[in-house]
Amino acid sequence: MRFWFSIPLWQRVLGGLVLGLIIGAIWGPEAAVLKPIGDIFLAAIKMLAVPMIFATLSAGVASLGDPVKLGRLGGKAILIFMGTAVVAVVMGVGLGVLIEPGAGLAVEGLKSPVTPPPPSFVERLLGIVPQNPFASFAEGEILQILVFAILVGVGCVLGGERTQPLVRVLEAGAEVMIKIAGLVMELAPFGVLGLMAWVAGTYGLEALKPLAVLGGTLYLGCLLQAALVYTGLLKLMGLSVKAFFRGISDAIAVAYATASSSATLPVTLRCVERNLGVDKPTASFVASLGSTVNMDGTSMYLALAAIFGAQAFGIDLSFVDYIGIILTSLLASIGAAGVPSAGLIMMSIVLVQAGVPLETIAIVAGVDRVLDMARTAVNVTGDATTATVVAKWEGRLDQKVYDSDDDV
Ligand code: ASP
């Protein structure tokens, strides 16, 4: 038992993937009897998505505290958060359509029979305001839950001191969800084994190649996001790109190694303050908020994964579906917590909305860690870029510190 837990989770999940592939390859189509193990894992992931979105987002907005902070600084930060996220998610869709990472998998035959038809775009738009938030929770209406979560957070900010008990409950709720996510992920090695055995049993080891293509596509997207979007923003502000990346290299390395924006936050803060000369209030406000709501790498990945799943399961996506994928990926990334595999949990939302089978989650879960590392590095780079750009914009950047090369 001790030995089992001494192996890092991602290595156990990878082990599950390899073992599942071997079992499937040897056993053939009958390996499908192992599929229910994977289904339990998927059900547990689905269970978490709604409460995690609500708790994380409402607590994140509520923690902004001071309504004045919500004003200028917040407005600019949110503008940049949204702008960069939209580019990231559109890039995810573009790369998914161009490279077609899921095409080689072609697991149409494995499609589960009960995929609910996705609602139309207009229905989605009209349905944004929850008439009854409890019904929204019960039905898993993500857009409505997001709207309600943001409003609860705003209500807490406006209510000031007297709402603090609720803020603490929401924060505790977010913490509990993160802890449960940790438990659910302990099922991942077995779930992934079961589902990969099923996939490999039916399709052979060919199933592995599309995963490599998916990984390559995400890494390419992440590089493009950094090279075009973040670099472009810094240049627009007249800031040296070299000094920026030199200054935040530690944060990028820690993000890549830990696959957690939240765990990286102290390092991110230290880098933007100490190396880039962003003043403390801007750094703590923008980077802290960003570590939970600003996840460009995650939103790109969610869109890409949905397209991967659609290609693998032979589902034709219409233009409206793509818009839906873009919207839900953006929103789900906002609601994801900054912990390893949060993107995997949020994926259930994007897949359900797009009518893509949830089995996609288990297919990509085996390699998720490697993809998580890249998207977390992008998430953190996005937070640092936004903090730096907002500081410069607001005249709160110490240019001497930014340009100096005595970074730690
Ligand atoms: N691990 C990511 C983060 O902490 C979230 C995700 O899973 O995409 O930023």
C-alpha cells in the first residue's frame, strides 16, 4: 500500500494506460468487460464538475474583497484575461480542425448510445439566466451556474464585512472540492486501465498514435500562444520580451513541474514583483485572481480535446457546435481550480455540451499529466503577462527592476 502511494499519481496513471493497452492488445475485444471500471471513474469526474465550478468561481470573485479593486485594475485585468483566452481557445479549435488529432483513432463503434443532443446556440444564449438556480444545479446547466456563481461572488463583494462568513464557506467549499478531486484522481489508474483495455482490445495499439498527435498539437498551440499572444502584448506595451521570460523562468519551470497554477502562485508572485518590478497590490490582485480564473492553456486544451473526441467518435460538428465548444471551454476554464487534472474534470462539461462521448476523458487521461504540465506553464505565463501589462498600463511598473538582469 505504502509502495503504491509512494509512486507519483501521474506515473500510476501512465502505468494504467500502458497496462490497459497491453491487456487489450492480448485479450482482444473481450477486454471490454473491463470498461465498467472506467465508467465509475468517469461518473466520479462528472459528479465534481458542477460543485467545483460553483465553489471556485464564487469564492474567486468574492475574494476580490474591495469593490474599488474590482474597478480599474480589475477591468483591465479581466479585459486581458478574456482577450488572451479567446485567442487561445480559437487557436485550440483551429489546430484541432487542421491537424485532426482524433482522426486516426476512429472509435465510432464505441460510441455510447445515450449521448444527449446538444441544445442549439440560441437556446444556449437564451438560457443563460437561471430562473431557478437549484434547477440549474440539478440539470447541470453550466452557463446558468456560472452566472449565478459570479453574482454570488459580486454580492459578497458588495455586502462587505457582513458577508464574510459566506465567503469563508465558499472558500472552504472550493477547498473540499479540490480534496475530493484528489481522491477521485486516485481512481484514475484503474479507470484508465479499464478504458484503454477496451479501446486497445477493439482497435489494437494503433490507438496510441492519435494521443501522441494530440500532445504534439497542444504543445504547438502552447508555444504559439506564448510566441504570438504574450510576446505581442508585451511588445505593444514597449516591454522587453527577453527580460520578461528571464524574469519568470522560475515560475514557468515550477508550473511545468507541478502542473498546478495555485501551487506555483507564490513563485509567480515573487517573480513578477522581484524580477519584473510589478508593484505588490497589482501583482497579488492580478496574479492571484489569474491563478484560478485565467487559464489560457486549459481553455485551449478543452476545445482541442472536444474536437479530438468528436473526430475519434466520428461526430460531425456544425458551426454552432464549434461556437458552443469555444464558449463552454472558456467558461469551464474559468471555473477550473488551479490544481493538477482540473482540466480533465472540466472536460466533462465541454463534452456533454458538444454531444461528444465522455469516454474521451478516459482516452486522454493516460497522457494528461504531460499535457497538464504544458497548459499549466501557459496558464502561469498568462497570469504573469497580464500582471505585467496591467502594471505598465497603470504606471505601476518599476522599469529599472524590469530591465535589470539580477533576477533570482
Ligand atoms: N493544472 C492546471 C492548472 O493548475 C489546470 C488544468 O488542469 O488545466 O493551471
